[in-house]
Amino acid sequence: MSALPAQSPTDSSKRTWLIASACAGVAGTAATAVPFVASFQPSERARAAGAAVEADIGGLKPGEKMTVEWRGKPVWIVRRTPEQVEALKKLDAQLADPQSKRNPAELTPMESTRNEWRSIKPEILVVVGICSHLGCSPIDRFASGAQPSLPADWQGGFLCPCHGSTFDMAGRVFKNKPAPDNLEVPPYAFLSDSRLLIGEAEKA
């Protein structure tokens, strides 16, 4: 019997993307932009190697989310509304790691994102859309208020439909949930007010 061909890094990257997407549902109140713009889409080999990816967020409106792929992972970019930003201040007591002190080098590598917004700019959230429990991809639940599988005082965020973990609008996990950690914040930088570079940290 002939041996099975070895998996390439590209195959592994594709498999990771498929697993992360398996649990994803239709976004509730947020629009999802088409990932990538052809003019800056890196080659498949470059993506597998971890090449940085540019994203144009000029058309992203408050309350909307877009997704780009980096290192075979979905990276969410959300333009939070002023109300969503303000609500983050009220949630510390409900969160497992409100100050992102757990695994900071891995999950929140940039000092500029170790704050209550977990972002360089309060209104722009950039996180890897993979649950820290078993690798499912949470779904958007941006609207506040009581909803199925969510508490009555829900302030907006993300719900992992696989096992019920919930995250706020900064990607911080709530207490007593299967997910052990907050969503990962990848290294990124603003090239301009409307353009992001995912995969390279901002220069001090």
C-alpha cells in the first residue's frame, strides 16, 4: 500500500480555516464585508508563511464587521459604536480576564492594546475570530438586551454556538464559560485612518 502524501503547510492552513468556520452562523445585526480586496491579496504561499495583510476599513460603518484572513485565521475588524465603547467600562466584574493579564504575550502582544478596549483606537476592534475553547468561530450578537442563550443585561458581543462561551465587544470572555481566555489580538498597525496592516505591530 502506498503511503499517503504528506500534508503541506497550505493544507494545514486551509483545514484550520474550515474548522474555525464550521460553527459560524449568520451575523445578527452586523454587516460582514467580503474578505480581501484583490489588489492587495497576498499569494497563498505568502499567507501560509504569515505575510502581513492590508485591509481597507474606509467603508466600515459603526456597528459593522469585516473579516480578513491572516495566517489561515479569520481576523475580525469591528467599528464599534460610541455606545458599545462606553458599555465596556461596566463589564469588568462579569469578565474572567478584564485587564487581559492572562497570557499577554500570546493573546494581547502589543502594549497599546492592553486596555479596556483591547485596541489601539477605542472604536476599532481587531481580533482573531476563533474561540479559545475548542477552536470554533463565534457569531455576532451586537444588539443589546435579552436574546436566546444570552443574559437579559447583554451589552453586545460574540456568542460561540458550539459550547456557549460569550465575549464582550472587546473580545473578553465572560466568567464561568468553557472558553479559558479572551480572543487573540493579532499584531497590527494603522497605515492611515482607513487602512490597517494585520500581522505587523505598530512602531513605537
